[in-house]
Amino acid sequence: MRTALLQSSGRPGSVAENLQVLDEAAGRAAAAGAGLLVTPELFLTGYAIGDAVGRLAEPADGDAADAVADLAARHGLAVAYGYPERAGEHVFNAVQLISATGDRLANHRKTHLFGCFERDHFTPGDLPVAQAELDGLRVGLLICYDVEFPENVRAHALAGTDLLVVPTAQMHPFQFVAESMIPVRAFENQMYVAYVNRVGTEGEFEFVGLSVLAGPDGVARTRAGRGEELALADVDPAFLAASREANPYLADRRPDLYGSLV
């Protein structure tokens, strides 16, 4: 499945403009043969928008979700997008996966919040694994800081995730996560990982780009630079199956020794 990584910060503070950016990117991705388009963290609203995040937050089935479902169906590709999700009095940092026919497939609420900004504005999620079947692949969802905890990614591996989608807002000076950690996560858990970042400066944050789709061999299939970019790469189920057959990490685990970890 060809996967498109939309490396962009869109237009912080404007859901309408970000939907336009997403629509245009979906058209380009579909024309290039992509079956899935992935945005960065909180793409629909912007990341560093302060208290506006609460005002712009919507339910998982709100108007913005309907708009994404419409553009996904029009362009004929699935979309995984980052947004602030309102559920009652709580606001979650979330990612939702919409199918190429406009159906809501899966939703993940960020479980590990990073820094004072996120802890001040969001409630942490409490479900580690969200998945859906897409074009013969089991697609899993995490967000940014979530992927830096090996337990989260291993939970996905044990649940059979083939492609782990990770919208992110990775900032300076932590670019080693994109450069080094993500390929290692893909290798040690025998999966593809699509890590899609913001770019430029928002408030006090400088986002580093470097979005990457890494394979189960630890090799980047595509890697973006530091600017706005639509990067594309293929997720190959046959290669994944062969890699899992050859790599014994998951089979050689000894869970009886790991009790002290919890």
C-alpha cells in the first residue's frame, strides 16, 4: 500500500484552511497511487495555539470528521489525521483513521503527554492499542511521544500491527527520534512505522520535519527534509512477512522474565 506522509504545519488556528490543505494533499497523494495519507499531530487545528485548542476541539464524529470523510471518499484514499477530540468536559490529543469510503475505522487518544503545554490542555488516553484493517494490513495508531516508550510499540507488535501510524510534533533538539529511534522501533518490532512531523516555528516550538516511513529491516523507505513536503513510500506485505520469518525477536521473547517491568 502506497503511503503518503503530509509534512506540514498547515495554518495554525484555522480548521477550515487546514481542511483545504488536506484536500489538496489528498488529491496529489491519490494521483500518485497512495491508499493512505497521514498528517502530523493536531494537524486540523495547529499545535501551539494555546487555549484555542479547547475552543476548536470537536467530537470524533463532529463536523471536521465529516469533512475529512467527504474528502477521503472523493479522492478514494484513507486518511489518518491529528486533531483535538472533545468528549464531554475532556479534550484529548487524538488521531483518527478514516477509510477510502469515508468510514471511521479507529481513533487513538495520546496516552503519554509531553511537557507542560500538553498536560495543561489535554487529558491522557488510557487505551494503548487502536487498530483497524486497511487494504489487507493491520494499521495501528500512536501519537508522537507515545512511540518513544518501547512498551507501546511492543504492545502493537504483539497485537499484530503491520503499519504503525504516528502523527507527531517533533521539535528541536530531539530530531534523533526521527533519525534513529523510529527505524529501530520498526526493526525490533517487525513492522512498518510512518512517523509524520510538523515543520517550522509555532510559538516557542521549532519543529524539525524529517518525517520517515521505516521498514521492518530498519531502513527508511522515504525521508522528508526540513520543509513542507508530501513524501511517498510503499508498505509491502510480502516483504513484511519474509522479514518476520527471518527475524526471531518476537518468537524469542521470554515474558516470564519481564514481570519486574510492571
